[in-house]
Amino acid sequence: TPFSKFKRVHSNFKSPLQVTESAKVSPAEEVAELERRREQLDTEIAQLEAEGYRVDELEHHIDMLHEYNDIKDIGQSLLGRIG
């Protein structure tokens, strides 16, 4: 098989994130935290809009950054093949 050169592991997967009983949050606390975070984000959005930023303009810039990153990745791949 193509993966025969890899060592087999015969143990169960253990997540690197171990949650203790004291770290668990009740659903009500989680909802309250999410509502607080939503209010904070709404405030930040209102502040950005007050400074003259528009959502469609930001989305356009994000799309352009994605395109730039794709082109950069292709260029790095080509340089890697040349080198």
C-alpha cells in the first residue's frame, strides 16, 4: 500500500485540548457570552461604518486579498519547481 512506509499507531486518538469539569460552561453562561460578543461586534461594525467604511467595500478588498494569495501561491509553486 502507499502508506506502508508509515509506522502504525495502535492507540486511540487523544485531543490536545483537554477540558476539565471545572472548565465546562453551562448553556446559559455560553448564551450570555455569545450575546455579549455579538453586542461587541455590532459596536465595532457601527464604529467602522461611522468612520466611512462600507461592508461591500470591505468584502471587495477581502476578495482581492484571496485572489492575490492564490496568485502568490502559484508563483511560489513555480519558483519551487524551477529551483
